[in-house]
Amino acid sequence: MSLLHRLPTIRAKLGSVIVFAVGLTILLAYLILGFGFGVFALGEHWWEVLLAGALASGIALLIARWVARGMTQPLRDMAQAARKMETGDYSQRVHTSSRDEVGQLAQAFNRMSAELDQLDRLRRDLVANVSHELKTPISALRAHLENLLDGVERPDPETLQVMLTQSERLGRLVDQLLDLSRLESGDVPLHREDVPLAPLVSEVLSEIEVARAGRGVEIRGSVPGDLPSVYADRERIHQVLFNLLDNAVRFTPEGGRVTVSAETHDGSIDVHVADTGPGIPPEHLPRLFERFYRADPARAQKDGGTGIGLAIARSVVEAHGGRIWADSRPGEGSMFTFELPVAIAAERRRDP
């Protein structure tokens, strides 16, 4: 095999193997004739045998190169695609109908290329979104500072409050970005314990009522006190509930209602956050939990949303082994649901 490694292409290796096989076949045939039938002397026909062997080797080599060209075409395509991917072009794909090892390799290459292409798009979108989100509060702060320096505005409490609000939004965005990055990379350890849901929901509802006071939205909790505890990180589930309730209150008009409920389902507890808001169009539902995605960008920015809260909620829930989803119809409100393992069921899964 070390000799074949010196050859530059697979076609050359395959051709060499076939030529060697033809030569070995002729040699073995001669030996069999000699030792088996006593025919060692070829007489005057020895050169014809050599000529036939040479012609057979040449023909076999040509056929091997022709056959190998089709066999190795996906490999050449992959090599060419890999060279283009080095320059940042991740849209390359290898087309093959082969089902052998080379075809399987081509399919694996296409999956890898598709994942790299998606990651590259996500990276570009993230950079663009972060730049846009950071630019808004920074531009507002800069405008107020320039007006203060030019004497256009006075440092009255109203102006300072606007500047403080923008700086808080900027700090909140940076904190959430760092938090999301740690969650997605798995750098945040989960301190799991048995967490009763009813007291936790009551605590979050009280915080939301203070944070969103004056919006005229009724906030109601409907979590049974005898509901089994969940096996989760209390602070992280608090974060999920707060994000979902904060979104629901912000998008529910005055006079509307936001309700939190929970129920057991197949060894897990489903927590529902429902509102009577305008609802979400169906085309937006699959992307709600993506970073910086907003179904109503103008409304979200006006209310101070960063577009990261739902992405953080998804990362936290998935880190607990659960899932989160949204159901909504335009004009009928929305319901966000996430599931968590029941404490007893989680203990059984841990102890075989």
C-alpha cells in the first residue's frame, strides 16, 4: 500500500492495481500450466504470450481509467467545492446518485456544507442585528449629549431620564447577549432542585405587575397548589416566566388579560402563558424563538424589547430537556407553552 500512496490520483492507483492483477494472472496461468500439466516451454510462441499480456494490460488500464473517472467524479467535485469553501463560499454542493461509500461521503459533505452555510448566515445576521440594536440607543444618547453641549437642551430631569432609559436598554441588551451566548455554549451550570411552581409563578406575577404598572392589563395566575414540583433551576425558570409574561403584557392592549396556568402531561408539567392580544400571523410562528426576530419590529422597539428574550427562554427550556412552542391565531391572542420534567419522574430517570 505504501507504493500506491505515492501515486497522485485514485485513477492511477486503480489502473496500477488492474495491471498488476493482469500480470499476476498471466504469471499464475504459466505456473499452473507448468506444474500442473508440465508445459513450461512456450517455444516460438513466447513473444505472442508477452504481446497478448501487454495488450491486455493496456486495454485493462484504459478501461480502468474510464470506469474510475465516473467513480471518482464526486471526489473531484468535493475537492473543488472544498477549495471554494476556503474562500467563504459555503453554497457549494456535490451532486451524485451513487449509493456506495463515495456517495455516502458526498452526502455527508453536503450536510456539512449546508450546516456551515446556515451558521455563516446566522453569523452575518447576528452581526447585523447586534449592530442595529446597539446603534439605536447609542445614537439617541449621542444626540442628547450633543444637544446638551450645544445648549439646545437643558439637563432637566426629563432629558436625563430619557438618557438613563437608553443607557439601561443598552446595558440590558449587552447582558442578554452575554447570557444567551453562555447558555448556547453550555457554560452556564444548572442548579437543579425540586421547585414548586405555584409560589414561583406568584412571585413572577408580582414582579411583572410592578414592572408593567399602568398598562391596564389584567394579570392572572391559575396554577394549582397541589401540582407536583418540577426538577429545574429555579432562577432560570424564573427568567423564562418573566420573559414570557413581559412579552405577553407588552403586546396585550389595555383592558386585555394575561393568564398563567399549568398542568401535568406525560410525566412533565406544561406551563401556559396566554394573552388576549392581537395574535401572531402563522408565518411568524416558526421563527419566534430566533435571536432578534420580531413579528412586529416597530411595536417591539417602541416598547423596549431587545428581541432576545424568547431565544433565552428556548435555550433555558431545552437545557432542562424540555421544549417550548407558541400557538396563535390573528385576532384571538397567543399562548406560549413550555414543558419541564416532574421532580419524581426526573429522579427515576437519573436512578436506573
